[in-house]
Amino acid sequence: MESVVESFEQPVVAFVQGASRGIGLGLTELLLRDEGVARVWASSRSPHRSDGLSRLRAEFGERLERVAMDVTDEAAIAEAARRVKDGSGELDLLLNVTGLLHDERLGMRPEKSLRDLDMTHMRRSFEVNAIGPALVIKHLHGLMRHGRRAVIANLSARVGSIGDNRLGGWYGYRASKAAQNQITRTASIELARRAPELLCVALHPGTVDTGLSEPFQQGVPEGKLFEVERAARQLLEVLDGLGPEHTGSFFDWAGEPVEW
Ligand SMILES: NC(=O)c1ccc[n+]([C@@H]2O[C@H](COP(=O)([O-])OP(=O)(O)OC[C@H]3O[C@@H](n4cnc5c(N)ncnc54)[C@H](OP(=O)(O)O)[C@@H]3O)[C@@H](O)[C@H]2O)c1
């Protein structure tokens, strides 16, 4: 199997934030199967309850470290950063994957119209999709390797693009992803001043067959609903092909730029 971390100095240490299922689990598995990767830190709210991560832990042992980290709890993020520092020292790759589109327990569905806007649901979207990933960068960027290639990638969504918005709807998700995009861009500028070889980018994975997209898969054109394994490979290949000149940009799964 071809390596997805060829552009990095090896062995690579990665952190996948939002790794218990969906695309994050796929990214974690692909990284663990790559001989260039020494260790993967995998977080979610309850990673020890994830069957997928338990299976990978049984197969890969201590190359996989599970960390409980709710991105809406800054103290938990700070504690996770301390664990990574003590356990691995530095990171080559940080994947901020967590995202929220709907939550049946909260009665939260993407809004079709202005009359559906709800303070609690919108606040939750911003906490999970924008503020949480920003705080993850706040606490983990100091662990990114200095003096050699390192990458921070935030999983965004094309529907977060303002320029591309022709359909409307999905206010909370769109707006929180647009906010996340601005954070990605702003962080990329600050980080490049201190570490020119540290990239910070936003990625659109395409429509991927996960719990997040499951209720909305009906209109997806034939061949455009990606299996998780394929989506994860595509994203890692895009990252592997990026250079310092690409920092602060937004790319889709095919490596094409997405307008902001
Ligand atoms: N699937 C698609 O078609 C699609 C399309 C465009 C963009 N995206 C983006 O791609 C990313 C991954 O999506 P996905 O489809 O893989 O989603 P998913 O299957 O719903 O998985 C979401 C992950 O986020 C974790 N998570 C949720 N809330 C969290 C919190 N408060 N703190 C920490 N972790 C939390 C979940 O773990 P726990 O529940 O265990 O905490 C899970 O591992 C998201 O950013 C999404 O917006 C997806």
C-alpha cells in the first residue's frame, strides 16, 4: 500500500481529533496501516466506547493512544495536550475532524428556513464546529514539529463557503463552518510567521457515507457518495501534496481550491 505521509520526515506522529467513527476513524486506520507512521493519538468524547477504536487498539497496540477530549471543554483539551507532550513530545500532523450537523437527542436538524433558527442549536453548532477546533489549535500548535514539515488540517465543508452558497438553508452549519474557515485562515497567518514549514488548511471531504450525512444522502449523484476509506485516503493524499505556499487555503477532496 502506498504511503500517505511521503512528504513528511518519518516516523510521523499524528493526532486525529474526532476519531471514534466516520471520517476520523477512517483517517486513524489509514495512518496506522502506514509504515511511515509511528503513533496516532485519537480523541473523541468517549473514545474507549468506540468499537472501531477498540478494534484498532487490539490490532495496533500502543501505536494507537486514545484520549477523551470534548472540544467544548477547554480544560480537557489542555489536559490532552499535556498527555501528548509527555507521551510523544511533538506532532507532525493534527487533523481537526469533529463536526456537528444534526443531533437527534437535542432535536437538532439543519434549518430549512429563518423560522427554524434556535439559539441553543446555533450556539452548539458554533461551539463544536468553530470554537472547539480553534481551541484545539490553541493548545496543540505548540507541539507541532519545528524546523520541518508539519500540517494542521481542519475538516470543513463546501457548504461553509459563502461564495459557493446558492441553495440557502442550513444556517447554523454553514455559518459555523464559515467561522471555522476564517479561524483556519487567521491561524495560518500567525503560525507561518513563527514556523514557515507549518501548514494550516481547511478541507472539504466530499459527501461521505457517515452518520453525519446519512439523513441527507438521497439527492447525492451516483458515484459521489464516498466510502469512508476512500474519503480518508483522498484527504491524506491532498495533504501529502501541499507545500508551504498552500497554507491558509481551502481544498476539496480532489485537491481543487474551494472559494471562501
Ligand atoms: N460526512 C460528510 O458527508 C461530510 C461532508 C462535508 C464535511 N464533513 C465534515 O467532516 C468532518 C467529519 O464528519 P463525519 O461525517 O465523519 O462525522 P461523524 O461520523 O458524525 O463523526 C463525528 C466525530 O466527531 C466526534 N465529536 C462530535 N462531537 C464532539 C465533541 N463535542 N467533542 C469531541 N468530539 C466530538 C464524534 O465522536 P464522539 O461522538 O465519540 O465524541 C465523532 O468521532 C466534520 O467536520 C464534518 O462537518 C463531512
